[in-house]
Amino acid sequence: MSPAPLLEGFLAMEVLSQPQLKRLKEHKYSAEGKSITEPVMQVFWCWLVEQVPRTVAPNTITLVGLAANIISTLILAFYCPTATEMAPPWAYVFAALCLFAYQSLDAIDGKQARRTNSSTQLGELFDHGCDAVSIVFVSVGVCTAMQLGTHPWLTFMTTCTSMFIYFTAHWQTYVCGTLKFGKFDVTEGQLTFCFIYLVAAFLGEDTWMAKVPVVDMEVKTVATVSGLMLSYLSIYSHGRVIFGGGKGRNGSTVADTSVIAPLFHISAVILLFFTIWQKSKTGIFERQPCVYIIMFGMLASKISIKLVVAHMTKSGMNFLDTAFIGPGLLFLNQYLDTLLSEDVVLWLALAWCTCDLIRFCVALCCQISQHLGIYTFDITSKPNPAEQRSGVTTRRQAKLAAQ
């Protein structure tokens, strides 16, 4: 049997119902607020987008940036598997350049869409989906650059907070219908992370290990805790919007669902993250933090993307998800008194969560592009069946007339 039908069947997953697709088509992007550095960066972004050929699709720009970000982080994870080692200086410089490239490309994809008159709901979803995946790899990269593997609790707090803050940003959008940006937001965070990479490259590990005189704590501890405090302020700001009354009936979400419901989805991810770490007899998180974080990051990314879809389609979120099978394997293995090697099960869980996320995203993009009559990585529109039949008839008539 040919593998083509099997692959087609694997990807042919109905992610959205017809009513959801209809509401998606009616969705309009809404955002407000400007961060501190955005006015300055806008000058650079406006210049940069003019250097991009008009034939390049906005989603292609976003995907290229994400790929660069993932590759640079995987290089760091290769050299620093426990986040306690030091990678070669060039790896940190490369990571900083790739993160800056991702930030720049992520900022101009919307401009490219407006410039080429190709703005679509798929583009908005694709942008947010790539951001959900990117934040996972950025978290891993920063943990390796600062050697946070020596402090597992800081690593746990850093990675879980980054996943949670991205989720709450879109949770508030699900409630009020508008994506709100703060004074210190994604752009400032990414520029800070670029600075961290460069410090690791040119100043080395002694910088992070040095003690801050007044508090007698390591520089990396003070820097991480300070960053966490700023993140919690942002989460608090998101919470005020979430619990301040939604756009739906009786203060509910845009889908007229409970504003508290999304909390159970992200809480399940963090609870599994923490429980499996604490129950591990082999110290799986301490020994393989990069793989562990990426595995749970793939799960958190899918949950976040589902939240964005719920907002754009004005629908509820289904709690049950096949992505939970990944960490479920680790949990089951621990319940069976570590019947199999935790390292093997962790890699299996990572493979499952990654494949599940890719399948979900590909099927989602295919279904939406088909419904909207567009291509994911091309700015031209798909001809509808009636136009195709008309074109075939016209060509046949022209051929007969020529004969």
C-alpha cells in the first residue's frame, strides 16, 4: 500500500466544525497598547519590511524566524544538556542573532500582510501559534545561558511562568475580545534575552556565579527573581482583565463560556510538570531539563493554540486532549515503580507531544486554508471549484476554435 494515503489520512483531521469555521471567517483582529521600545523599533521594522519581496507570504516570514529560533536553542541544548555547562561563545552569539531575527520577522509579518493585501484569520492564528512554540525554546535557551540547571527550582519557575504568562495573555483576549499589550511586553523581554545571550558569550560563567554584595546572592539568582517579579506583575494585570468582566453574556467570555474554565487546562500542564518531577526516583528533571521542558512545552503550546482558536471561533475549549498522553506515559511509568527507563520514556513522550502538535497544527492550517480559499505559504488565492470548471471549459473551447 502506498504511504501517500496513510499520510493523507493522518493529516485529514477535522479540527473545527462548520459553525466554528463560519465564526472564524467573521473574526476581526483587535489589539491595543504599546510597549516602551515599540515606537523606536517601529522605525526599524518599517524599513525592514520594505526589503522583503512582495511575493513572500507573511506566514513564510514567521516560520523562517521560528525555525532559526528553534535551531539556535537546540544547539545550546546540545552543548548544555543539564543547563549547568557552558556552550562555545559563538553558540550564544548565534542564539542572540536568531532571537533578534525572530523578533524582527515576527514584527513585520503583519506589515507584509497589509502591504500585499493578504491579511487573513489564518495569518493571525499562525503568528500566535509560532509565538506559543517560540516561548518554550526561548525559555530553554535562557536557562542554559544562565546555567540555571544548578537551581532546579528557578528553572521550574522560569519555564512554567513563561508558559503561563503567554497563556494568560490570550486568556484575557478570550475574555475581553482584545489583545492588550503592556509597557513591558514581548519586545522588551526578547531584547533582554538577547542581552543575556551576549553576556554569556563575552563575559562567561563567572558573571552569573558572582555574588551581589548587598543580598549575598548569585547574579543569576537575583536576575531571575527580578524577571519573575516583573512577569507576575504582568500576570496580575492579565488577571484584572480576566476577572473584571468579559465581553459575553453576564461578564462571560466572547464564547459565552465561564471565564475561569481555561485555568484548568494550563493548571493541568503545570501540575503534571511539577508532580512528575517530584515523584521521579532518578531525578529526570535535574538530569535532562532541556528535554523535559521542551516536552511539556509542546503540550503547553498546543493548549495555548487551542485557546487562541477558541477566541477566534468564539467557542469553548475541550479539556480532553491527546497531547496529555505524552506526560501520561511518564506518570504511568512512575506509578508502575519505574518499569522502564525514565530517560527512554521521556524521549517517547517528547516524540509523542511533538508529533501530536505538528499533526494538530498542519490539520488546522489545511482546514482553515481550504475554507478561506487561500494558501498557507502563498499570497495568491485558491480558485474555487466553479472557477476551475469554468477555466477548463474556456480552454477546451479555445482549443476547438483553434482546430
